Amino acid sequence: MADKKRFEIVGKEIVIRFPIVPTVSGTGKSMTLATTRGKETFMHDGKDIMVNLNVYVPIEQWSLDSK
């Protein structure tokens, strides 16, 4: 994402942008759609803001959607 910020604060909202890349989780229990793979940090008003992001669907629901 060359020109877009992953994290920004707009008004009273935190806007997070990540590509959707479906991947089976390590445990096989879910389909991960987006993840930071741990903590990411961005600056706002001179403060470090930390984010951990995991967006996922239970694998049994993902299987139903893909049929």
C-alpha cells in the first residue's frame, strides 16, 4: 500500500486499512482475512499508538461461503 496510510485518526475514529488476503490460520480453526502479525505502531499527537489486528472467519463458516 504505497500511498495510503495503514492507520490514521480521522475525527474521533481510527481508520485501519489492510488488504484482504485469505489464509488458513496456524491452528486450522479459522480463515484469517487480515492481520498485523503482531504489534504495529503509528504516531499521533506525539504519542505511539499500538495496534494488534486479526480479522478472521471460523473455518466452518468460510467453507459454507465458498460452496
